[in-house]
Amino acid sequence: MQTNHSNGCGCTSRRGFIGFSFGAVAAVGGLFALGAMKKTWDPLPSVRAAGFTTVDLSPLKDGEFSQVEWRKKPIFIVKKSADMKPNDNRDIVIGDGRYMVVIGLCTHLGCIPSWNAANKQFKCACHGGEFDDSGLNTFGPPPRPLDIPPFRIDGTKLVLGETGPEYEKLMAKA
């Protein structure tokens, strides 16, 4: 005759207790595995940090050229002076200043054009492509203007890599 001994877990035999224990260990292991899988799906902190670059535009003087890096690409920024032609379809207006902000890669073959302050234009040395102070292609083989990176305006700062209403408005005009 077999007696039924309860051990507090609702298991009535040794076999039931071992099955219950195995199930509990498997459930805990499954939770840890799900946590590890979620971590592999999330982007690394270095990738997340590389997505956004903040640039303070307040120190730029009229006509001054500045270059920053965003996602390993050069970003050209020119604060337009009074003698530079305004372009409402491409200029970024912050306060009373107008800025030209573009990705500094030629749209022909991806070379990096250089800024010629005297002529107020970008010149690509590879194939002679030229862009004006608004980033529009004016001469040579480049098929389109220099690209405008996604941005958001935060006071006098430009946050590259984040799409703001100003960027969407500018892209709707282009």
C-alpha cells in the first residue's frame, strides 16, 4: 500500500516534485534567454550615440564655413552673409541668421568638395563639379544638389540625425 505524502508544493510524489522543479528551472532559464535576446536586438550605445550630433551655431560669424562629422560623413555649414543670395528652399533660418547645411559629399561620385570662400562656392576636385553657397549644382557632372541631412532646431543648436518640423517643411519645398 502506497501512502500519499504532500511536500507543500502540490506535488504528491517524488516524480511530481522533480517535474515541478524542472519546470521552474526551465521557466527561469527561459526568462533569462528572453532577456538576452532582447539585448541583442537593441542597438549598441555607440551606435545610438552616433545617430545624433548637436552643433551650436551661435559662434559662427557671417560668411564663415564650418565642418562637423555626422555618421562618419562631413557636414558643411555656412552662415550666410548679406552678400550671399538667400535660398528659401534650402536655407535654414535660426533667429536672424540664415545657414546652409549639407552633407559634404559630391552627388556625382561621393568625393568631398572644398569650400572656396573667395568665390563662395564648393569645388569638387575629382571631376570639376561646382556647387553654389546654397549647395545647388552649378557646373559639371553632379546630377543634383548636395543633400540636406535630417535635422531639428533646438534654440541656436542644430541636432543632426533627428527629423524636426523645420526639416520636413524644407523637404516639402524641395
